[in-house]
Amino acid sequence: MSLQPPKKLRKQYTNSTHPLIVLKFESGHQIKVYQNEGKEFDAYSGETIKLLAVNDPTSSEWELVENRKADAFDDAV
């Protein structure tokens, strides 16, 4: 029985709610998405991505908005 690696997905996220959202991946990689902007990214099927709101850029306090599976993001166009 051979295990297949997870499928690589091309997804996108648009931030319309917070001054800054940081997408934090299981690998530790982070992508910053400023308000009213969108970003495309690669993720693996089944991977959990944390959406963290940064309301004060001078603070290290980030608010967890949501844990979302990569499959739940919109497909990149």
C-alpha cells in the first residue's frame, strides 16, 4: 500500500475585514494580506491555515480569527 502525497492546491484569500490578516501555514510560512487586498498562494489539501488578525502593527498580540482547511479557500483564478 503506497501513500500518495497530499495534492497541491492554488488558492486565494481576500481580506475585507481587518487592517492586516496573516495567513499562517503548518510549515510556519506566513503571508500578510492587508485590508482590501487579496493574495494567491499554494497549499496542500487537508492543511490547516490559521487566519490571524493584526489590529495593532506595533503589538505582538495577534487575534485568531479562524482555523481553515486549505480546501475551504476559494480557488485562484
